[in-house]
Amino acid sequence: MSDTAREARLRRLAERLGAEHRTPVEPLYDPERRSWTLRWYDGPSMAEVRAALRHEGADHQQVLLRRDLTPRAVVLAAIRETRSGSLRRWVGSWGQRYHLEQMIGDRPYPERTTGPREEAMLDRLLTAATTGATGTGRWAVPDEHRAFELIARDGVAWLLPSHEPARPGETDGLGLDPLEYLTSRYATGEHRTAWETTLAPMPLRAAVTAVHTDRSPSPEAATAALALLPTLRAELTAHLDHAEAALRRAAAPDR
């Protein structure tokens, strides 16, 4: 195949991939090496693009692939890793980026969020990590290392779009569910740390007890506790039934 034909074929493939994945794919030619590189940001994985090259019958061994990760993708990964408790805070911001790159290096669409809540959390962190223009006329961009520092210091609970209970019928996840709301209001000690760092809710019984022992709970807190009572009752009943069965077996071993 001539160089001109190969170029035309790669450009058509790049356009098709860009339209299919909604990600600009740029074909770059290196005249010194006489080789082509397909470059894009986030979007499809390297494996997906390599498969597309094979499907098109292109000489995929002669085409280099390069996918770069945007601050959006890396910061989103940092939020998720913080929530899972896996973000390596002790290796510094450059080490953190390396760890995150290894984690999402060939994951498709690392920039995509799972829903409105995660999108709002990401947007808030990117905004907080954008420190302003550089004075050279360029647009301000988020500083991913600043984002790492913020969540390492403050956790992720402050990124929530709302700290109020979700309204009846609200399903977008922006508001807090009853247990999340009570955790945000009443959690202390290790439960407070777990909430602020990973959004882990406090134990159900402890949450309801906290409202019950509050001398003047707010209407929102009382409503949230009432919503949790059926679940708590079912858990306690199951626990008592299991305990009763075990005790009866112990009391009459020969029966």
C-alpha cells in the first residue's frame, strides 16, 4: 500500500473512531521514523482502538497508539480511590498520579462518571483545584496535584452536592438517603472519619439511637430515623431469631 493510501485510510479510521467514541482521534506522522501514531485523550481503551485497526485490515504493527489522560480522568480516579481507601497518600502527588495512571491506564472512558452525584463531586473538586489563569492569556486549568492535596487533607464528603436529605421521589442521588443524612449529622470518632473519607455510613442502629437520644432532634433527623426503623426492626428480629434458635439447640442437645 502506498504512503498516500495508508494516510487516507488512517485518517478515515481516525474520523470514524472519533465519531463512534465522541473523542477526537488525531493521526500524527513522524517523518524521521516514517511512522504514524493515533493519539487521543481519555475515551476508548488502547485495546479497543487496536481491535479497530485489525478490523479495518490496517497494518496495526506499524501504527503506534497513544492515549493521554486528562486532569478530569485522573482526578475522578483519585476520588474513587479515596473512597475505596486505596489512594496512596504517602508517596506524594507525582507518585499518586503514577499510581492512578497504572490503575486506569487501559480502562475505557476513564473520564465518565457514574451519575449526577459523582459528576457534581468531580466538578466541585476540579473547581476548587483551579487556582486561576497563569497570566499568559491561557485559560485556567485544574491543578490535579492540588486536587490530590485537597482530598488527602479533607476527604471527599465536602464534595457532596447536598448535605440535606433527598426529597420524596428524588432518585438522582444528589440528596442524602436517610442513613447518609444521619451519619453526616451524628457520626463521631472513627465513623466520622469513615464518612468524611469514604462516605461510609455509620451503623444503622447507632444512627437511630443517636436521634432517639438527641434531646431536640430536627424534623429532618426524626423523619430519617423513622424511615430506617423498618430496616432496623427486621435486622434485630433476624438477629433475635437466630440467637433463640442457637440457644434452644444448646439447651436441649439430645433432642
